[in-house]
Amino acid sequence: MLKSKLGNTYIIGEIGINHNGSLAKACDLITMAHECGCDAVKFQKRSVVDVVPKDKWDIRKQTPWGELRYIDYKLRLELTIDEYTYIDEHCKGLGIDWFASSWDVQSLQEMDRYNPKCHKIASAMLTDDDFVKAVKKTRRHVLMSTGMSTVDEIRHAMNLLTHAPPASVTLLHCVSCYPCENEHVHLLGMQALRSAFLCPVGYSGHERGCQITLAAVALGARVVERHITLDRTDFGSDQAASLEPPRLRKLCEDIRVIEKAMGEEVIQLQDCELASRNALRPGQYV
């Protein structure tokens, strides 16, 4: 299980590809996440030439760098291994964890060399048996998002991960809409995951605002993940559902407040109530 240095909830700032291929912007996002109170940042890693279907390579796309072939656009967004090595050093200097959701086995192996605390199986990769098995072989903690998945698909992936010897898994309730409207979140699905699979659960959110993520913490999320950005007007499909610095800072602060308020699952007379009990209840002397 992932452990937060600041509380009970492990808070992940999902950078993804919001860096738009810029190492400088990636480092600025890492610093921002650290200063706001995140425990970790997460990237997305792809071996683009192998992952992008060849019938999409020559599709033309308007980008901030002009009109590009789709394959060139996707390559433009990827950070190099040398850049990830710099990111690793930057994160270590700040004392913040980092890891990635890989989209192919080669990328997974490249990210595993940095000795991350966990690997993330994105919702899109949950049904890729070869990839799920490769993640298990790393023997690291696994975060697995469950967006766009049926119960049977989740159960199948969990069986692959937890079959002798069991992997350590946290399931993240997720709805793969970008952004996700409130009525589609179905946050109680997080509790259904806990009951069905008897493992720690968390929440990976794509909604606007912070209220739903805070509700997830109150419902027992041990991990929360939200996309982050320096500017929601930046180019990119994830920017609109991302949190800018002021909201991210407030989210982290409010999560820690909720943690303190949760307390223990007991009914008890507390010491702080004794003065009120004496003053307000006739005949009570404690």
C-alpha cells in the first residue's frame, strides 16, 4: 500500500501529457505539485511508433506547432529517456514520488528502471492481458483504474494480478469521460469495488472542481488522482479537466482536514465535550 508522508490519503498530481513535450514545463508542474501538497506526480509513457495504429499516422492535425501528421504530433508529445532521467533527479531533489502509466511493455520496462513505488494500469490497458502480466512481474505495487470496464473485465485483470504470489493492488474508481459530468461519476462505485475485490480503493477523477474528490476521501479513498496543469487554456485534451495551482493547493489542504475529521469508527464521549456536558445537562457531574 502506498503511504503518504502527510496524511492517510496518497495524493497524485496527474501530469500525463499536459507538459506537451516540454521538459521545462514538466519540471514546473512537478514543482507546483510538490508545493501544493501532492505526494506524487504521474506521467504517461508510450512507445509511439508501436502503439499508434499505422492507419492513423498520416492523418493531419492542427497543433500549436503547426499542421502535423498524427504520428509526428504524438512523437512531439513524448519525453525522452534522458528527460525522464532528469525528471527522476528533479523529483528526488524535491522529495516527491513519481511514476507513470505505461501503454506498452517496452515503456513499462523503461519506467521500471527508475525504481518507482508503483506502476499504474490505465483504464485503457486493463484488458491487455500481456501488459497486465508484465506489470505483475515487476513485483511493485499496482494502481489500476477501472474506467470503461465491466465487472467481469476487472475481475479477470485482478485474477491475473493476484494469482500466486499475489500482487499488492489498489483499484481506482474512474469514469473515462473528459471532463466527466457530475451525474456520471457514480462515486458509490468505489465502495462497490472495495466490497467485490476486498482491496484498498481510491478515486481517479476527471470532473471539474474538487467537491467529488473530497467526497471520495470521506468515503474512504486511500489514493486520489487528479490531472494538473499550469493553465487550463493550454493545448491538450486533458487540460479542461485539470486543476490549476490554486485549486490543487486547496484540494490538498481540504483532504488533510477531512482526514483529521474522520477519526475512528466508534461512538464515544470525548474529553472536549466534558465541559459542555457539565454545563448543559442537569444533574450531570463528571
